Amino acid sequence: MDPDRISALGLPEGTRPASNGRVAAAYALAVLLFAVTLGVGYLAWSAVTWGHGQTPAQRILGLRCWHPAAGGFAGRGRMALRQFTGLVLNGELFIGVFIMLSGMSEVSVGDVFAGTVVVSEVVSEVAVRAVG
């Protein structure tokens, strides 16, 4: 992603835009979690994680949705919009996956509608040294 675009997003310290690969992994994990929990468990879990700007899959993978216009993480309403549009356009039409993987955009279709960008926490070398 262009450095000027990153600075324009006003990302919180210690985060960076998530790679297309990590976003695709979160999508695949979400589909798996939805199937395993028969949808009901996933929706209940979503009601909790959306308040933190995450989907259940993003929570597992350490990703969050940043809303640049608000200067904070997405709330429940914005996450619901993101999930609904992503489900309809990615799940039913499967368009979003091709757009994301083609490199045409740094964000998924749901992110376009919700005005969000998926961010990943940056693991600092100091933290790695302290653990390892």
C-alpha cells in the first residue's frame, strides 16, 4: 500500500493495514466457523466481537476494522453493515474475493460499503525478544 495512503488512514500506533492474504484467511476462517457453529454460534459470537471492531475470525487472527473517518475502530452498526454487504456480495456473488485478490483494492467489498480498513497489530522486536 502507498505510504501516503497509509498516513491518510490515521491508523493507531502499533497497527498496519492487513495484507490481502490475511484478509482472505479471515474470510476462509469465517466460513469454516459459520459452518461448524451452524451459523447460530457465529452470530452470537459476532454480537460480542463486533463491539470491538472485529469479526470472530478477525479476533482469532489478531485483526480489527479501523474506521478512518471516525478515527477509531468500527462499532457494532458499522460491523453489521460490513458483514451484511460482504455476505451478500462475497457469499452470493463471490465478486469481492476476486476484487480483493486481484489487487484492485486494499479492502474487501464489505469494507468499501462500511468505510473501514482491516488492520493488523505489528509485533515489535522488543516484544519478540522479551518472549523468546
